[in-house]
Amino acid sequence: MISLHQVNKQYETPAGAFAALRDVGVEIRAGEFIGVVGKSGSGKSTLLNMIAGIDRPSSGSVTVAGTAIHTLAENKLAAWRGRNVGFVFQFFQLLPTLTAAENVMLPMDFCKTFPTRERRRRAVELLQRVGVGPHADKLPSTLSGGEQQRVAIARALANEPSLVVADEPTGNLDSITARGILDLFRQLANQGTTVVIATHEPDIVHVSDRKIEISDGAMLN
């Protein structure tokens, strides 16, 4: 499903070049649930951005489901990402003036993956799937952090992506709510979605198929 080969990523800073990733190689199978762990600044988010096609490697290759995404032009990469990747952010990133259902409909509107008349129904079904169906017509500000994160996960699933990537999705949640979110990702993987999350959660080893540890931009295992 996912293959990174000798991936390096450097950023130019006032102090000189900074190596965010160093000679990283990763193989992830379809339907696998991977937890990426490491200290803050270790390179977890950069690795996720490579897998999701949000950023490009300075050198090396990134292949997802047979597509060498590091070679795609920006417009093609954006189109690929919209249809194949669902991204879940730590701070939810829900639009505050839209209801939960309207937030979930946004990716469908952008990519036109479903007919207009079907999008509302699908959004509500996805919200029900993640346990917040009764909140479909509520604004994000009226929801708890855990409920907002569930809406964000429903939004990530809007276009039926084969890959869901989540960057510290439980970072702002209490331990009980965080465990519920991790269990939800486990369910997604059980249903065939490839899930890759960066996390500090110690529980990740109990729900994921495999742990990838990264330190100073390099793989430790």
C-alpha cells in the first residue's frame, strides 16, 4: 500500500539546513494500523506529510497504492490527495460557521465524488458511523472535544479514502475520550482502511498492528 525508499527531507533555516527526515524507509500493508511514535520534533509530522502527499521529499521516493506521488505535478497531487487520503488534525480544523454535516460534506463538494443530492445523506451516515449522528445539525462550538474529533474523522472518510492519516488526533482529549478515538481508528483498519497516526499515546501499542519509532528524523526500528 505505502512504500517510502531512502526518503530525506531538508528545510532551509536561518541557521542552515535542517534534516527533518534522514534516509527513511517504510513499508505499510493495505489495511494495516500503524502508530508513529517519537518525541516532539522527531520527524513524526514530516513523515505523515510525506505519506499523505502534503509535502515532498528532498530525495527518495514515496509510492502509495502504486502511484509515485513524489513525481506528481501540484494539481495532480492535490486531486490524488482529495480522493485517496483522509487527514485528521490534532485541532480538528472544523469550519465554525458550518454544521457537523456541512463540514463532512465539504470534501465531497470539492472533489465532486458523489452527486449533490447524495452528499447530505452520506454525511449523516458517516456521523452515525463514528457515533455523533444526533449532532449532525449542530455547530462545532456546541460539541465537546471528543465529539469534534469524531466529526473530523467522519470528514476524513467523506470520499471513501483508502488511507487515513492522523497527526496527534488525541492530543487535546482526556484519556478516556482518547481511547475511544483510538478504538475508532482500530475499527476503520478492521474494515480495510489503512490507518497511520502520529501519537504520544502509550495505548497505541495495544490497538495498532505495528509501531514505528522515529528519533531525530531517523527510524529506530
